[in-house]
Amino acid sequence: MPLMVEYAYLVLRLPRGTSRDAARQLMTEHAEYGGWELDRLRLYPDGSRRIRLRRKVIRQTRTF
């Protein structure tokens, strides 16, 4: 059966004042326990962060 690889995304928004260490710890936990990997991180001028994580979703397609 052919495999289709898709990604599931999770967006985290961290308020300003969140330390870099706290953000790193949050991403580490998602990576270790949920299988997420960093896709994109945006640091805004006000100090808030938007983190986009992704993980593979593998679906099998039926062939007849």
C-alpha cells in the first residue's frame, strides 16, 4: 500500500515575559512526549512568541 505523509500542526502562543528557558522546556516536553518537532518560531517586537510545531501523520491508502 502506498503511504501518504501529512503533517499535523500545533501552534503555541507564549505571552511576553516568558523566559527563553521556560519556552525551551515547553518545546522539549512536546518533542519528547508528543513526537513534535519545531517548524517555525516567531518572536514579536513586544516579546511574545508564536511557536509552530509539527509531526508526521502517516495514513495508508487502500488500493484495490
